[in-house]
Amino acid sequence: MSQGGKKNTKTKSTSKKPINLELTDEELRKNSQHKKIKNSSKKEKTSMPKKRKIAIIVVITIILALIVAAAIIFVLANQEKTEQEATKADFVEPIYSTLTGLEITDAALNSSPTFCIQIPNSDDGARPQAGLSQAAVVFEAIAERGITRFAAVFQNPDVSAIGPIRSLRPYYTSWDAPFDCTIVHAGGSDEALAEVGNGDFRNLDVDGGAYAWRENDYSRSWNNLFTSPAELTNYNNTLGFKASEPKAFPRLTPDVTANIVSERQSCTAKIAAGEECVLDTPTVEAFSINFGVQPDYNTAYQYNPESNNYTRSFATGAPHLSYDCAPELEQPTTKTECGEAIQITPTAVVAMLVEQYTMRDGYHEQIETIGSGNAYIFQNGTIIEGTWQKNSQDDQIVFRDTAGSKISFAPGQLWIAAIPSTGGVSY
């Protein structure tokens, strides 16, 4: 115990040692260098990720661009494939008429009933005819006294009047037979009427006015008897004639014909330019047919390269015209209700030389149709010298070139002229 009873305690100082806030120059220098190093380290740490980021962005952008490009190529490829498949699915093989070679909408039309109609060509009211330009095949021959007449073969005509209609000759019957047609005429020679009335033919004699009408046009004279597809269909329906099976002439397709014409034109242009090119058949742009009796019934043809057909004219220079009467007309008067007559333009023309003589009545003509002879075929701006042959009445005529190959005709109207020995062909 300490004196005076007081407890002796020791006092502990709580004061701290003072901090020297002043740094020496050496410390400051070291401190400054440390900060620089630290700051430099920070800069390096921040700049390196930025470069990587740019690189990554570039890589990602390239990858995305490649993905997008691949997607576009995939879409376009599939779209093209789809379009090709759609085009292939939509493509329909074209259907062609067996009689004309032209494209038609339905194959069933090739079985439609056919009609072989006797149409005059005299200059006493028969011209211009009506519907003649829509015939698939036309046979032209002398009927009497050098005056020619037509046997015109129709299937599915789109007009309201066909005619005039005149009398029948036996050689027309022979040419008509292979077409399995209804033979339409107004009377005929005794031989022709006996033949067509033997039960082997579909025979429609409109001489009494049945299924026909007479125009009230005095300029037609007695060539005023006309019929129509509607009247002919009514006749067929009464007898149950629902179809025909014609033996048609072989035809080229429109595409093949176009290629033939194009190749010939190209070759002709090369020859004109002095280049070497060989044409398989001679080029003929104009020709004439002489029937050898009355000059007014001779004909001339001029080739049209653009349309690949021939304008038909008479020897007088007058164009051969025919009316195409609108289908909706009912028994029209052709010269006043059917508009302007148009020039006949067959696609192919054949001149076949035949044996012809006058019958015992001293008036009507007869032609030997069964047999053979020489023929001149004009089509595609060319001429083919060949032959014709018909073995029987029901057989179709076969035309061949000099090598013996069958001739196929350009699509369109085929015009066949029977030329007696007194006539000829000029080109």
C-alpha cells in the first residue's frame, strides 16, 4: 500500500507517434514511378479486350454474312426449283388437228364429224364464196367447159355460212371418201348421184332446200344456196352421225415447220452474202397453174415469207376472196352482212397431173382418180417435184418426193389442183 493510503497507480499514455506527412524527394520519385507503372498496367488491361472485341465483331459479322448469303442462295435455289416444278407441272403437251396440223384445244375435236361440200367457182355469182378459207383441204378440178369447182373438206368450222353449193361429180366422191365425211351437194351428174346414193356414203343433197337456205341476192343468180355448221349438225344428229374417222394427209408440226423456214431463210441470206450454203430444195416464191381450157380459171400464187403461206389470185390478177361470216349470224346474206371478203391463203399447194376426159353426154367431165401420176408440191417457199398415188377409193392419196419418201405438209390449209394433160404448172 502506498503512503497516505492512496493506491499507487500508473498512468498509460494513449498518444500516438506523429505521422510524418512530408516525404523525401526520393520517396516522391519512387511513388511517382509506381503510379506510372500502375497506370500503364491499367491501360494495357483496358486496351487488349477492345482489340479482341473488334476482332470478335469482325468474325461474327463475317459468319452472319455467310449465313445470310447461304440462306439467300438456299431460298433462291428452292424458288427456282419450285418454279421449274410448277412450269413442268403446268406444261401441257400441245394437241394438233389431224386434218390441218394446227394446234387445237381438245383431242376430241379430231373425231368431230367432217363435211365435204361442193362449192362452185364460176364467175356468174359464185364469187366471193363463203367459209372457203376455213376448209382444211380443198380439191380443185374442172367440172364442165373448163370451169373449176371445189370439194372442200371441213371439220369444226367457225362460221355461219358455207357455200354456194352446187352439183356433184364422181371424181369428187372418190377424193371425199377417205375423209369419212358427209358429202354435201345440190344434185349432180347421174354417175355421181348413183355412186353417192349406194349406201356407202353419208349423203346430204340440199337441192330441195333442206338444211340450207337461198340468199335473196340477185347478183348470185342460181349460185345462192348456202348452209351452215348448225344446219349440218342438225342433219347429222337426225341420222346419228356423231363422229368421223378421217384418213388425213401427214402434217408437220408448227415448231418443225418454223425451224425449216428459219433454216432456209438463214441459208438464203448466207448465199446472198457470198457464203457457202446448200439448199435441199429450190426456192420458188411465185408460180401459176394452168387448167388448159378457160384462161379466166387459171390461178397464180405468191409466197409470203412472214406468214409462210400463199396468196391465191386468178389469172386476171383479181384476188380469190371468200367471206368469213361471224358464227352468231343466222342465215346471213353474205355480201351485205359478212363484212369484207378476205383473200384465200393456203399454206401448201399441190398440182397433180391427172387423166381427164369428157363423158358420153359431151358435157360432164371424168377424171381417173385411182392410179398415179406426177405432182408438184409447193410449201415453205420451195418446190418438190414428186408423184401421187391412190390405190382405191377408200385409200387416201399418197404424195412422195423423187426419192420415194412420203411428203408431210406444213400446218394450215392444203389446196390440191387436178391438172389435165392440156394444162401445166409454171414457176
